[in-house]
Amino acid sequence: MNTTDRQMTFFALSVLLSYPDEEWRAEIPDWKALIHDITNQQIREKLLHFLEAAAGFSPQALIEHYVYTFDFGKKTNMYVTYFNSGEQRERGIELLHLKNTYQQSGFLPTEKELPDYLPLMLEFAAVAEIEAARSVFEKYLSNVRELASRLEKNNSIYAELLHVLQAALENIGVRESTEEGAVQA
């Protein structure tokens, strides 16, 4: 995956996994045009398929699907360290580690979200050096896979985006880490 494809893919995923408000909907034509420029056919087609599926929802129905899926689903929320630690103290250590990794890479994330919020992690992956992006996602690859599986079981249109993420991570060489960070059974 070339640098431009990597950046566009991770930025697109970051935006498409964000809350689908009016601003989100207004940006979709621009994102659709940018997605057409992604040279990886598999990733491009899956992103476009997601946009088609999202267009099949009324604005309110898509918001309700998003909220039901990510805000009310403890097992399908987008805070990747939550899969490991829930609200335990250990999670705070993981969050601090992520925040430090971002800062060391020159990425200054918003304070409105926790560092393990998947769209924020994807924004980091789009702008960071590939090695930094790889190191962050290697620790949480099993969490991403688990979230994808749970979304698929729930027949969520967002499962498509997690499949794109898995393909993109594979394309940049992300492999399962032996460090703590895997989903706990």
C-alpha cells in the first residue's frame, strides 16, 4: 500500500466511523470522490459499498443505528482498550501509553476523546510514520478483529469498515503482538 493510499484509507475510515451527523452527511460526496482515487481495489470497493449501504438509511435511522451499535453496545464500542480492561485501573495506563505515543510522533489529538477511540487512532495512523502506526495497531489487532466479528454478528453496516481496516492493517504489515493488549476471554 503506497503512502497516499494509506493516508486516504485511514482518514476515510476515521471519518466514516465517526458520528453520522449533518456535517458527516454533507462531506460524503467529497469522501466518495477521494475514495475513487484509492488504488487498492479491494479497499476502494469496500469503502464505496459502505457508502451505498449508509445511503440506504434515512439520516435519523443511520444515527440510531450508530448510537445503538457503538454508544449502547458495551461489546461493540469504539474504545479499543475497553475490551481488555473495561473501566479498570489498567486501562488508564494503556490510555496514557497511547497518548504518549501520539505526542512522541508529533500528533496532538483532541482532548474531547480518549486516546483509544478508534476514529482518533485511525487519524493518527493516517498522519504518523508507518512504523508508529504499525506499533499502535499491533497491540490492538485482536481487539479490531473482535470488534469486526461482533459487528458482523449484529449485521451492522459498520462491519464493512472494520474489514477495510483489517485489510489496510495487513497491507502495512501489522501482525499480532505478543504484548498485553489482546482481547481477554
